Amino acid sequence: MRLVLMGPPGAGKGTQALVIAGVLGVPHVSTGDIFRANVSRGTPLGIEAKRYMDAGDYVPDGVTNAMVRDRLSQDDCRPGFLLDGYPRTVEQVSELDAMLRSDGLRLDAVVELEVDIDEVVGRLVKRAADQGRSDDSEAVIRRRLEVYGEQTAPLLAVYRDQGLLVAVDGLGKVDEVTGRILAALSIER
Ligand code: ADP
């Protein structure tokens, strides 16, 4: 299965993606995780990405697309993958489409985690306290939500028009949300 998980920062994408990828037996491909791994190793990609991440802005499409193309071309992604945090811009949508199409493939579904914005801000503030992520300060959190609304929320309509969008209520216990996602995709645990 080739899936995309979408939703605003703090919607719980990373948490759900890990579980769902585990159930499906496909790699969890998180662009945020790949960027953070590069930041902590101090690679050229990490040094470039950190400037944008710390401001709450998106890393430029050219950089992000090349990184995803490389990751999806690896053998473990052949049977399928779960993308978390990508695509996030209209240009990333067409790039992903082109990557898949050149191999005769397509997405099976795009899962949208629907959450209340106040709830999300609360979660992000708590994560800032627990994990100390450098992009989790309140000003940067607000900026990330704004960027999501401007650049990523419009993608939902694109995928809805393609008949790929599956909206799932993201509020509740982790396990409940997982159950809803699996049910919406007709996947048995
Ligand atoms: P969250 O979902 O909480 O915003 P992520 O871990 O998915 O966090 O992403 C953290 C940061 O990494 C983003 O704010 C952005 O700067 C960068 N990033 C991740 N994915 C992308 C992407 N697809 N395009 C551009 N930038 C990205």
C-alpha cells in the first residue's frame, strides 16, 4: 500500500504513522525525521534544512523533492510506504505523482487527521516542554500552523477531487485514532 498521512503540525501524524506502517509492514517515511537526522549528523542537507525548520518555514521544494525521490527509490519502499509530512506543497504533489507514475504506480489513499486547532497548539506546547524541539517555541508553532493553512491545507481539496482523501477524526486516545484509520482503510490488524 502507498499511503500519505496528512494533518496540521501536532495532529499526531508521526505517532499514528509508526503504528500504521508497522501493521502494513511498509517503511514509515517522515520528511521531518529525515531532516532532523541530518541536522543532528551535521550533514550539508541538515545545515541547509535547519535554517528553515527553526523559523517554522518549509524547506525549499527542490531540496525536499530530491530527498524523497532518493528515499522512495530504495528497495524497502518497493512493496509500499507510508509518507508522513510529504507532500506539503502543490509542487510536491506533482513531483510525487511524477515519481510514482514513472514506475507505473499510484497512491492508494491519503488519510487526513482532522483535529481542533486549540487542541493542536496545546499538544505542541506540551511537546516543546517534553522534547525540547528547537522548532516548538510558541512563535514558531504559530508560524508552522500558518504555513500549513496557506500551503498544505489546499492539498486536501486536490486529493479529495482525485477521490483519494479519507478523513479521520484525530481526537481521542492514540489507540482509538489508530482503530479509526485502519477501519477507514479496511485494514485488519
Ligand atoms: P510537524 O508535522 O510537527 O510540523 P515535521 O516533523 O513533519 O513536523 O516537520 C518539521 C519541519 O521539517 C517542518 O516545519 C519543515 O520545516 C520541515 N519539513 C518537513 N517535511 C517537509 C516538506 N515536505 N516540505 C518542506 N519542509 C518540510
